[in-house]
Amino acid sequence: MPDAAAPTLLVERVDTSTFEAVLPLIAEYQRFYGREPDDAANRRFFGELLGDNPHGLQLAARLGPHVIGFVTLYWLRVSTRASTVALLNDLYVHPDHRGGRETGVGMALLRAAARAAGDRGFSQLTWETAPDNRAAQALYDRFLREAADAGEPSTWIHYSYPLSA
């Protein structure tokens, strides 16, 4: 029988009431990928996703008042499909909430991201992860296995070229 005092996991759009709690998780995510966070840049960049933004949105996972994870979606135009898809660019769950009593936070964020993209009429949710991020790959593989119309990992190779701004 579930503990009546246990808070319910909620996933909802990041707004002004949750934004400050998401910022430290964004910094942790950036450190995980070897980047030093810039608090002012993060506040400006991710603050643009509050409200109605034509470029994307962020969702936060909460247990009671505590934000424990987030996912960031951007709307991406894909020429080969002649359509716009949702790019799941970031998914992060605080290490204290991976497994254990709160198992399923990552899956809840993925489901909410797919629902948000589908609600906007996008035909696809797409994402990538580092080749050595086995934990994320296991989560994504589980997510794809439960899908009604299962997707699959991409065979595309991602490139990046730095530009001076």
C-alpha cells in the first residue's frame, strides 16, 4: 500500500514559480557534460522558454515542492520531412532521484515531453545522447519499447563546427 504521506510526482511546464529551482539542475546537467555553467547566460537563455515561446519549452519534475528533474524541448524544422519536430535537447534527473522510491522520473519526463510535442501537432520527438551515457541509453531504449509505434536509435552521425560569435 502506498505511503499516504509520500508526495506525488508531477511533471509540468516550467514557469516563474519553478524557474529558480530548475536553474541549479541545469548547471548540474552542464557540469555532467563537462561545461562550466554561466549563471547569467543560463538565466537569460532558459528564461526565454517561460511563457508562450515559439522555439520550445521546458518541463520540470516535482516531488512535493522539490524540483528533481527537467526536460527541454526545442522545435526543429526538418527538411527531409518538410515538417517541424520536437527535439528533446536535455533530460536531467537529480542523482538522488534516480532509482529507489522515485524510480520512473526520467520515464515520466519522456512521456510528458512526447505528450507536449504531440499536443502541438508535431510528428516526431527526436533526441541524441553521448555514446558513453549508458544509463540514458537504457532509459531511452525502455521508452521506445513501450511506444505504440516504436521508434529506434538513429544511424545518423552528429557533427559540430565551432563558430566565433
